[in-house]
Amino acid sequence: MSRFQNKRSGIINSMELKKPQIQLVYWVIFVLLIVLALICILPPLWVIISSMKDLKEFLQVPPTIIPKSFHPEKLMDTWEMLSFGKYYLNTFILAIGNVIFNIVLNGLMGYVLSRLKPKGSNVVFTLMLWTMMLPNAVAMVPVFKNIIDVPLLHINLTDSYVPMWLMAGANAFNVMVFKSFFDGIPKDLIEAARLDGCSDLGIFFRIIIPLSVPVIMTMLILTVDGAWKDFFWPYLTIRDQNRFTVMVKIFSMANKTVDLQMISLTFAIIPPVVLFLIFQKYIMQGFTLSGIKG
């Protein structure tokens, strides 16, 4: 059999798939994946459908799977009543800042550790990896203290998105992802740009960034999704209700009726789903953790 006939497009090649025992394993895995997909999809789908029931049917026991009453107009009424567009805008501002700080600062750090490698960079990289082993709870108190009173500057960053932006720009895991991807970019491209008189910073923005679209898109998706779901730090640092993000606003609706809370959850579910459907092809490309080969 030639190497072309034995070429694999996945775990199981076409020749193996003809064997009955392999087919059985294949279909067992397929059914299992379908079940797992339904487990993930059904809860948010139930929230979306239930939000459009009337309150009496929503509180009915046992609950109805297929709604007898269907009121999609409740979505627009709730949107206007709660001025939800304002909280969408606040969350998008938070997410955009997180993306910029993440890509620029973590990307630069990954570039320095991958390509510039100044003296002591291995020590810095090791210490950075050690920080990933610390529980998040350990850092909460000192981080919040520094937000209230920034060292040296002595300014208070509460009621702003700056603390979340700064935390997004100091993420050890993201630095590791960028470094791993940049390690695969040919050194010849960087050396050629350096011979043409391009500075290290110019190489990063003119050479590295354009070649790193897959990992940048992956970071964009994960950062926007993380900013959208983030509740703890926005709740802790933002006191002005006009600056609330979507998740903080939903938490503040504890005194509202259950159907309004469900509609608000529907508003929170839709954007991450749309974002994933649009950019899903970049996720696997970015997490190959390698750059251009050759």
C-alpha cells in the first residue's frame, strides 16, 4: 500500500473503517459525541424557549418542554424596559479593551521570550509558569488592594474597566500560547527584516502579527468570551450602575420576576454563540501552537 493510500484524515483511515469492529467503535464514538452535544445545547435552548412563555406557564409544575404560549415580543419589551443595549455596550467596551491589552502586551511578552530572548528570559519564563500553579483565590485580596490604591501612583481604579484590561494584559497562559506559536515562525523572515533595518518593535507589528492571524483570532474569541462571562471583577470594582456589564446587571435583577431573569439570560447567551459560529474555524488553527513551517 502506498503512502498516499494510507494517508490519514483523522484517527481512523478509510481502510480501517471497512473493518466491522472499527465501524462499531466509530459509531459508538459518534453517538457519544451527539449525546454530549445535546447535553451542552439543551440547557441554553430551554432557557431561550422558556423566556418566551407567559409567567403562569413558566411556573407550571411539571414544566412544559414545548411551550403552549409563545410571546417573542417579550424580548423587545424587556430590552427596552431594562435599557439592555447600554449593558451590551459596556460589555463590548470591556471586551475590546481586554482584546487590545491581551494581544499587544501578552503578544509582546511572547515575542520577547520566543525571538529576542534577552539575558534572564528563561528565568522570567519559569517564574511566569509558576504563577499558573497559584490558586486564583490567593491573588484576589492583594490585587483588589492594588486596584483601590495603585502602588506609586496612589490612584483608585474602581468604577472603571482599567483593572480588567490590565489583568487581561498579564496572563501567563496567553503568553505561553503566543510564545509557542511564534516559535514556529521561520527565523529567516525575522533576520531578513532586521537586515532591511526594521526594528524589533517593527518586526513584531509588521512581520509577526500578520503571520499570526490564527492564534490572534483564537485569543480574540477566548478573550471576548471571557470578558462577556466575567462577573467577579466587574461586580467587585464597578459601583456605578450605568457602567454595569451584562452579567452584573443580571445579578442585580434578583428582585425581578423569573421570566424577566430568563429573558436577560437569553440576551447573555446569544452573543457568545454568534461569535463562536462566526470564528469557530480559527480555534483549532490557533491551538495547533505552531507558526509557519518551512
